[in-house]
Amino acid sequence: MLDEPRSGRLAAWGNALLVGLVSPDEAAHRIADDDAVHRVEGLPGEEKPVGLTLALGRLRALGAVGLRVALPVPGHPLGLCGPPEFNARALEAGEAVLAAGAGLGLVPEAYEAGPEGGAAPDVHVEVVWRCLPAREAHPADVPSLGEAERELAEALRDATELLSKLDVAGSGPVAQAALEAYRARAEAGRQVLAPGYPPRAVRVLELAQRVGALIDIARAAGGDGEHGGAVSSSEIAARAEVLRPVERTARRAQVAAYNSAMEERERRRG
């Protein structure tokens, strides 16, 4: 959870574009981020895959008034609202975007491209967003920002206590690399979310990412022979059991933050 989900970037900058706070080119650039190219396949009225700029304009023409994020995992269809085909694809990808008002959903598929056996700089990522019918309904299990913030405060305490109890904060190179990656991102002054989001959403998302970093550190310390204080299989299983609800809380908070701009507009329309 150290990295922003692609669905989060699409929803955040797509929402900013839909209300005229950023240009189409800036939105497309921010959504793609470090990926080489993003295309959208299956848009009504488009026979071939199209770029993000055209796709966002087409979604607006099709009635989209806002974009929401879903981050489902097996047993927890977070942010989904059907139908089954869309839910299944979203669950396989672990993320999706719903275009409210258009009855459509977008699911990303990422592909690495480049010369076989090439070095990392020679390999680039191409993303295809599959456009599918999506049900217009309230997304599953998405909390309000206030609920998410309260839950995260407790989850952060749980994750910190777990790391301290198991003595895994510096248990090996994998855990240390995860910690340094989080610190580097936190210190980079990157823009979290897009224009139009309330400050509370930024705060909630940053806290969710911090909790996610702690989860990654704890998990890294439990794999590849780096068990920290958890030296038995039963202790490793106990760690996973404790981490599960913390991770669930962090995902719910991420979705609440990304969806908050859309929820706020709906409240204003009354």
C-alpha cells in the first residue's frame, strides 16, 4: 500500500477535470504518472481503444458526474455495486473506478513492455482500462471521512503496537527498504489528491498510506526468512490475523478519501 492505486489517480484527477479545476492534458498526465501510456477500451461509441483525454471527455458526454474508487479483495467487495461481471473483473484487479451517472465502470490491466531481458529503464508499463456496465447504486462498505479518520487512529495504534511487540521495525533489509520508501515519499512533498478535495480527505489519505506502510513493513519482516520476533509459524499466523483488520481499515479509508469529492458534491445538490 505504499503506492497510490491507479484507480485513485484516475478518480481524483478525473473528478477535478469534470468540475473544470484542471485541463484535460494535466489530468491525463497526472493519471498516467510513471506509466508509459493509458488507454480505455470498450467505451460506448468508440470502436477502438482511446487515450485518457478523449476517454474522460466521452465519459462526461455519456452523463458521468463524478468518479468513485473501489478497492475490493476476496470476502470484502469494498466500493462495488455490481453487476457480477464488473465485480469479478474488479476483484481480480483489486481496484476499479465507477463513473456515476454514466452507468459504467473501468478496470485497469497493466502490461510491461520492452525488450526481452532488458534492464529496468528499458521496460515501461502500459495500462488498458476495460470499460464495462456498472450498476448505479450506493457502493458497498464505504465509510464517511469522519468514520474513516476515527477508525484509522485506532488502526495506527494497533499497527504500531504490533510492530513494537514483534520487534520488526528494523528486522532486516526488506522491512528497512519498505520503511525508507515510505519516508522518501512522505518527504517528497508530493501532491496528494487533486484540486477540489477537502483538506480532511488529504489528511485521511496520508494517514491511510502511513498505516499501509506499517502493514507492508510488518509483512516484509515476516517473509523471506525475516521473521523478526515471530519465530514460529503460529506467531506468523497470529501476526497476519492482527494485520487483516488493520489493512481492511486502511483500504476503507483510502476509498473514503478518493470518493469524498463526489460525496461532497452530492450533499450540496441535496
